[in-house]
Amino acid sequence: MPALLIVLLCYLLMANALAAPVEVRLLQAPAWRVQGESRSALLPGQALDAGDSVATGPGARVVLALSEGSTVKLGENAELALRELREPASGDGVFKGFLDVVRGAFRFTTTVVGRKRDVRARIGSATIGIRGTDVWGKHEDSRDFVVLLEGRIEIERDGQSVALSEANSLFMAPRGQPALPLAPVKPEDLARWAQETEPQAAGGQRDGLGAYRLMFALLDDAARARALLEQLARAGHGAVLEEVTLPTRRAWRVSVPGYINGAEAQAAASALVTVTGGVRPWLRRDP
């Protein structure tokens, strides 16, 4: 085997081993990373690990990428706890994960092709065993329900197990009552529910490659700049603080980066004005 190919293979293996179990692929604020009692605004491209939770606010969407190739989408006013994320000890081992949908809607999409996986998702009282599949579910106060879009899943609830293998099958479990018989989902219900987890145009979409940011005025007082940063963070808008060296002084600037285009940034600007009490940002495209 040529030496260059060996080096390339070693690099790819190392990159895979060092990859974070979960990455924030896309988000629409407000959204937070929760670690115990600590709560911080989510950032696009951010790495997450077992023990973290993701919470979303009104109108929010979050798309997470698992290192084994799956995608998780969260809707508004949702919370997902990453209970277990265990990378295999070897390249041919099994990735293990346990995702707990504490509230709200989520969608889990993966393929049969890729790394071996053993992933479970709990939606309220129901636990799903996932292999290669596409599944949508939601935990509400009055019920838990799951729609199998493609593939096959097994659901456990109250000591009983049921398998779903027909596309667009609906599992519905009213709170404190036996699950209803499996049934086909109504197309109009599926279309409406699916939109609850899909990123929305003009919703302030941000990702790790987004080249547009909303800028706030330079501040000479570092404490005031940090206060603005924290104000945005509490409201679920992940921002960054930069120190700027000017010819006669130092200054600090807060900005919200990662918008995928100018229209998405402009759509988010009004929300930031409300959060900051009238401080208006302007749009800049990164080089």
C-alpha cells in the first residue's frame, strides 16, 4: 500500500475517533444547551456529549448530527436529553445512544448504510429501538405518539412491545391509558406534524458555515459588552465577544454569527432588537 494512502487512512481514522458524538448542524433560536443547573445559548457547530440536554423556545428548530451518521431534528418548545452516547472502542464496533425526548417533537433519520448502531429513544412513556429508519414522535402532556416514516422500529410501553414495519404507521398512547391500536396516519396530520421539526425559511437559520452575522456597536466598556453577551445568551441567542484594537483605544464587539444568508439574518434582527431592549444590529458578510 503506498505510503501516502496509509497516511490518509490514519488521518481519517483519527478524525473519526476525535469526532464529537453530537454536533449542532443547524439552529433557529432561541435554543439552549443545558448541563445540570447550567444553561447557555446554543451555537451552530457546537459539540455536545452525553449528559447534555438541548432545549428550544417558541418558533425554534435544532438539527443535530450524530457521529454515526444519524440526524435528529427538534421542534419548538422541546427538550432532548442525551442520556447516553458511547463511541465504539474499535472501528467496527457499535455506537450506542439513548435519547430522551422530555417534551416536544423530534425526528430521527438514519440509513442502514454506515456504522453499526444501537440507538434508543424514549418519548414519554414509550421507548423506541432504532436501527436504520426514519421516525417522528412527540411527547405532549396528554399523549405520546410516534409515526414510522420508513424502516422498522420496536416500541416498548408498560411492559408490552409492539413492532412497526409499515410506512406511515401511527402509535398513539394517551396519558395513563392503554395504547390505541396501530393505524395508518392521516396524510394531513403527517404533513402538519412534519413541519413541526423542519427548519423554517425566514426563521433565522444558522449553521457552522454561515457567512453572515449581526453586529452590535463597538463598546469601550468590556463589562457592558459582556452584559450584552449574557443578555442574548439568556434569551437563547448564541453570540460571541471580540476584542478590537483601534489606533487610539481598545474596544469590544458582540455579534451573532452563522446565518446561512442575508435574508435569514435580517429575519432574526427584529427578535434581537426585542431581546436587547432596542439595540439594533446591522448585517455583515464574513470574508
